[in-house]
Amino acid sequence: MRLFLFSRDKPKIKVETTKADGFSGWLKCTHCHEMIHTNELAQALNCCPKCSYHYRLSARERIGMLADENSLVEMFDEIRPVDTLSFVDTEPYEKRLQEATKKAQNTEAIIVGKCLIGGHPTALGVFDFNFMAGSMGAVVGERLTRLIEYALENKLPLVIVSASGGARMQESIFSLMQMAKTAAALAKLHEAQIPFISILTNPTSGGVTASFASLGDIIIAEPDALICFAGPRVVEQVIRQKLPPGAQKAEFLLKHGMIDAIVKRPDLKKKLTHFIYFLTQNQRDFLTDPLDR
């Protein structure tokens, strides 16, 4: 009889000697550095479930969050950008447009249309930072101006969600002209006492901040959003001084009166619905001519 004092069975658990390629679904938050899963991030509207840091949303995701389901009717999509100046920097502007269209799955840096928000008919414009950093060129300005004119003609409240690096350098003066163009259209909207709610997300800067984004009757920002004309590094180089901690962030601007409210993303639609009702339906109900009461 043979006696085996020592024996070794083959392991029943499969051991991988090489790491499998592919994405596991886990991410490290760039703000709090905690590990989070993409499913958690998606369920929290792209906000970190640990520290509430607000990551960017695409224009389509933003529309899905704010507009009532399947209520958006896109408008003015037939207006497309062209390379009027035959501009070339490190590569032709025309090539940049093609790449941006493929990356963002949009024809420009903004989507505009009419929709329902909390059941209220609204004119809505949403920037997409994925399209050339949400820069404002001639087509962005034209779509916005037509949306404002549509809101004026149909007496609809206007909501614009900004996420932009500013004016589009590849269009030079044509881009800068959009600042005056959109501001002039908003002046007519203001004269007609039709409300405009401006929502500033991270980042909102340059010519967008210096024009329509700062002209809202109510200006809302998301937490920790960078809102500025020139970025902090550029400002510090010009003035040769360090900026105060948190300068150009939404919380700093709220404290100094540039914006009216900071609203977390999960609460944004509810708050927006409240403002739209207060500025439109409430006005119809309670601010009528006293002789009509």
C-alpha cells in the first residue's frame, strides 16, 4: 500500500496570469479621488456620488435632463458652418469642423428648439462643449438669434444653457459680431417683458460670458462652475497678482452678486420649472390690469 503524505490538487479557481484588456467600469473622481462606477455616475446625472462634483454633459444629455420626455422639436438645424475665411492654423478649419461633427454627433456647438419644461412651452438652447469647446461662431450666433426672435414672436420664455470656451477664433470678426447680435435680440425680448433664464455650466467663458450669458433675468449656475471672461492663469499673467481662492467660480460670483443662484444638477429641472411658472403663469394670474379684476 502506497501512502501519500503530501499531495497537491490542481486549483479549482481559474487564475489569470495576465491582466485582461478592457474597461472595468471603475473611475477615479478627479475632484475627491474616490473610486466610482460609471453606473453610479450615470444614475447621478454625471455627478460624483461621493463629493457631488459635476462632470460635463453633452447637449443631448442636458436636453434629456431638462426637457419633458420627447418634447423637443429642433429648429434651425439647416444652418451649418462654413469656412468663409479659408482659415488654417495647425490644420484647416474645414477639417476641424468635420472632426467636431463626428466627435459631438452634432452639426454645431448648440442645439436650439422648442420644448416643454415641467409642462410649460419653452424656447431652449443648449451648448455642446464637445463641439470645438462650445465656441461661438456665426452659426451659433444665428441659431441663437433666431431662437430669441421665435421666443419673442410666440411669447415663450427663453432658456439658454451655456458651456463654452468663448468666441471661435477660426471665424475672426464674424465670431465677435455674434456678441452684439445676440445681445440686441435679447434687448427686444426684454422690452416685451418675456423672461430669459441663463444657466451657466462649467466652463462658461470668453465672448459667451461677455454677451448673452450674463443678460438673463435670472442667472443660475451649477456648483463649482468656472465662469469668466479670461481664465485665471491669463488674468494672473496680466495683472501680475494671484487671484483670491476660488475666484471666477460660481460660489465666488454668487457672493459678489454676478449670479442669482447655484443649483445642483438633480434639482435643476424642478427649480427651472418653478422660475418659468413664476415669471409666466403667475404673471398671467396675478399681474393683470386691476380694471379687469
